[in-house]
Amino acid sequence: MIETKIITDNIARRLRRAAKPVVCNVSNRHVHITQEDFKTLFGHSYAMRKLKDLMQPGEFASKELLEISGPRGSIKKVRILGPFRKYTQVEISRTDCFKLGIAAPVRESGKISGSAPIKLIGAAGELELKEGCIVAARHIHMTSADADELELKDGEIVRIEISGVRGGILGGTLVRVSPKYALECHIDTDEANSFDFKSGGWIYVV
């Protein structure tokens, strides 16, 4: 009887989650930056300019682009995301790592201690970061209400299902809960290409 109840509960939970799809956007390489580092790269009188708002409240893509450089190569036109942060962090894909010649660890955003070094090149200056470059762990932003509805908690690791011709299951997806968030999943370009997935599609927590 206990095993039957567990199976029934799991089926019911899966059906409830299937009724609440989560929008998923593909996160291209980008940079979060402190105001001090921004001025080093663009000049003390230069102001960050908004290009467009992002789905997460208060966050936006700026018009400013950087070149990022590693031992093996560099990548130009890497966009800065605003607003300013308390730390400078570069998020790239594993494919980018090969091109740059660095071994960036897979990390939750903000956990940059001991991460890979990288060089930033701006319009007015350059900056050598001793750490700060990561491959961002795939994750889902949500509010407490979303978490309650999906029966999840902050820091939980879940699997997500991507539908389509090349659809499948991705494990190791981090749940991030905050009243400041909007319900949105982020995967990187390598993951999206593997599943032939386009930004703005839907995923399901399984």
C-alpha cells in the first residue's frame, strides 16, 4: 500500500508540473560587471546604455560590447548585462572554453571563487581578471508561489524535459527561488543546440 501511494503521488506530482510549463531562454555568452570595472574598460565619464529589458525584473542587455581573451584566442562582441553588480563575472559555454583555451568550471552565478581567469578588452582599457569566468549551471528562476505550485525549493536539483524532434531530458538543473525573480529557465547555447531548441520555447520540470 505504501509503495502504491508513493507511485500515485509521483504520478500526480508529474501531472501537476506538466500543467505548468516554464518558458526557457537561451543564455548566450555575456558579462556581469561592477561599476568600477566598467569605468576601467569604457572611461570614467561613460554611462551604460540600455538596449532592451530582459525577462528577469530590473535586468537588461546593454549596448556595450567587450572582447574576452584567453591563452588560445579571443571572442569579440560579448555583451554586458546590467545593472551593475558587486562582482564581475563572465559566463561562457564549454565550446567557448575550447576557443579561448581556458577551463572554466560549471558554477551557479555569483560563485566565482577559484574560477577561471580571463582578460576583458573594452573601448578605453583592459582588465585582467584572476578569477570570474564560469560556465553557468543551467537553472530555473522562480518566486515562492511558483516553487509551491511546482513543489520545489531553493537549491533543489531537478530534471527538465525539452520537447521537439531532438527533445530529451536534462538533469542537474538548479532551482533558484526569490521574490525578485520571474519564472524562467536558462540554458546555454551548447545545450540549446544539442536539442535544436530556440529561445522562448517551453520546458517542463519532471
